[in-house]
Amino acid sequence: MQLSKLTEILKETVITGSLNADVTGISQDSRQVTKGCLFVALPGTLTDGHLFIRQAAENGAVGVVFQRDCLEDRSVIDSLSGRTAFIEVPDTHQALGWLADAFYDHPSAKMVLTGVTGTNGKTTTATLLYRMFGQMGYQCGLISTIANYVGTEQLPATHTTPDALTINSLLDRMCRCGCTHCFMEVSSHAAAQNRISGLHFSGAIFTNLTHDHLDYHKTFAAYRDAKKHFFDLLPRQAFALVNDDDKNGKVMIQNCHAGTYTYACKKMADFKGRVLEHSVDGMLLNINGTEVWSSFIGMHNAYNLLAVYACAVLLKIPAEDALRNLSSLTTVSGRMEYVRGINDLTAVVDYSHTPDALKNALLTLRDLLKPGQELVCIVGCGGNRDKTKRPLMAQIADQYADLCIFTSDNPRFEDPESILDDMMAGLSREQQNRHLRITDRFQAIKTALRTARHGAIILVAGKGHETYQEVKGVRHHFDDKEILTELLKTG
């Protein structure tokens, strides 16, 4: 594609050098630049792409897109503009999204792209939509925390929402494979960093908003506004579906150009749900006046299923077909997954790594306890992440579980003991003495299974679908479900 044609989409540009060159690719990593590439310099918290502009030019970049006020040494332009074009823009993150969309010939406009955002429920909602539409014969794609799918082909996922280049590359691949729909998680980081700029969304879903990611956003208001930014970008022909039982639902759609719809279990809404019966095997729901059975458990899953149904209807699926397919959906990996074994013990693996998610999981399981049954919670907190939620997680575990075992999650580059100290700071000495602190996660799980009373339910929280534990930058194989399955067989 001609550089002059590709960069037409950019606004408020200042161009130095000739745009008369063919672009063979786009890169945000100077090390991956080859002859004919367009290099986009992104400012970042750990490193700044503007420091590597010369390297990108020497590697053969025909053009460099850089951000206004971020290039300290502008002499690089004078020395290289004879062979490399320089395009100055207000925001390179936003520009990258537009450029990626144009380079891949606008793949998101060729399919029905639905984004799901919120603190909890993104993965479950997006994955269930992908599965439901697949069951109904549609060729679909999925971009999620657990994995990316192009049709039925699974691809690894490294971020909840990838960078703009990866997103558009995936969407292009989906188009070439005949996908008509794609369901995508949209994280607050992605919205704040404009990774979704240039995408053509047909619809957006808001699940809920609770305490998370304040290590990045600093304030809850900034975190909320990052989510809202996604809805602000929606075109008039799209739909915005929000959980009206969450007080932030209405905030998301303030000044939203798209058609707005609500779902709720407590209030009247466009899509109304109610739990009629529930047990360890599932729940009976009433959705807009029709009863449907689901193998999912928990109020949070009632909301997830209601969002899936509502989205399907808004995407022109007949209500009867949506309900029928909803009832056949099964649990998403690492989301309230059951493992049963000897001594009538039931272990549940769940990705509840926020205070609200942990509370929901424990309340769901406590509601299912029979007289005399014990609820055990194994929980930790990730390193190099929001520290303010650590004491809250410990308080919630203490409040709703009979026995807690505090342990490591992914310590990353932090000392595991310091993370546990932060959690214990939320508990009194008396509360701490009621529970166990076992830093080694394997030993924590093993201890829980060996000491739990007959028939106990054990929640292993935090890591869910993850098959690794990250320590000092190295990922070691560690799969909660795999470990539980083996230990529950052998005792």
C-alpha cells in the first residue's frame, strides 16, 4: 500500500519527507522493522519507542509516525528525512489503530464485532457468545483472556485485549476464513491506550464495575472513564447493552451515540432475569417471562447468561433460538469449574482475583452448602499489581469462608511473603489465627484437601484458567485444576 494513501486517515499531521513509497508492513517494535515497514513510535511506561526511531530507519523503515511533544532530539528528522518520511501526530496509540485498520483493509467493518467490557464477567460473556453463535452455525472469532479463536482454530492469548496491530491481524485472518462474527473482551487498559481505535463495533456490553487496576488507573474515576471511553466511540448504528443493576451502567451510556439497552435481575429492564431455583448442578432462570435451565451456578452467572441472551437478540437471533442454545452452554475454563473426588470433597477453580469476584464466588458456594458442610478458600494476590485490594481480599475470604489458606498467586517480581503481609494487614490477630498461611501454592492446595472435613467445598481462587505461576519473570507450569484432579484421585 502506498504510504501517502495509508496515512490519509491520520488527522492533524505534520509531514517531513516524501510519502511516495510502498508500505509492506507496520511495526511498533524497531527490532522487527524490515525494509518497507512503517514504524509507529509509542510512548510507554517502561520504554519509549521514540528512542528507537534511528534504529527503525536504519532497519529500512520507509516512514516513522511519532507523537507530538515526545521526540526530544528532533535532529534525527533532519538527518534521516531524505530516505525516511516522518509523520507527526497528536497520539501515536490512536494513529496505530487507524493505520492498522486501513492496512488490513478494514476487517472489523466486514463482520459483526461485539466488545465486552467490565471488571468481572468479560471472559465468560464473550466466550459464551462465541460458543452460542458457533452452535447456531455461524463461523465466529474470539479475542479473550483465555485464548483467541479464528473459527475453531485456537491461538494463544497474551493480553486480555491485544495491541491494535494484533487485533487487526486477527480480524483480517477471521475475515479470510469466512467469519461473520467476532466477540472480543475490551479491557480498561486497551480503552485508555486507544488499542481499539479504528475498530468498527456493532455492539458493546457492560457487565459491572468494581475495585481493580488502580495500580494503573490510580483512581476509580479514571478506571470508570476508561470503560466509558469505549461506549463514547460507538457509532449510531451500533447497540450499547449495560447492566442496569450496576450503578455505573447508566454512566457508560451518558452521551452515547449508539442505541441503548439495559439488562437487570433486580430492576425492570429491556431484558429481565430472575433466578427461580438453584443447586450445585445449575439453576432455573426466568428470562423475559420464559423459563430456561442452565448448568451454571451463581448470581454473577445469571447476569452473564442474561447479557449473552440480550446480545444475541440484539444481533437478530430469534428469542426462542437464543434461549434454546443458552441452556446447552457449559462452563468456561477456570470460571467456577468443579473437580470432585474422594471423601465427597468438591473443589472449585475460579478466576476470582478481585474483591467483588471473590465475594460473588464465596457467596455462591455458601448458598449451596448443606448443614454441616464446610467452605474452604485458598486465595492469594498477584505481585506488581494493585496493592490496595490485598487487605480487602483477605477480609472477604475471612468473612465468607469457614477456613482460609492464604498463599501465592503470581508473585511476579515481588516477594511472596510481602504480598501475604499486605493481605494479612487487613485482618486482626484473632482473625489471622483462625486461618493458615502457606506460601507454597501446591502445599496450600494439598493441605486444604487433607484437612477439609468430609463433604467440604474448597474454592481455589485467583488463577482460574492459567497454567503457569510467574516468579521473578519466569513462568513455571502450574495448573490449579490439574493439581486438584490428581490430588483428589489419590488423596
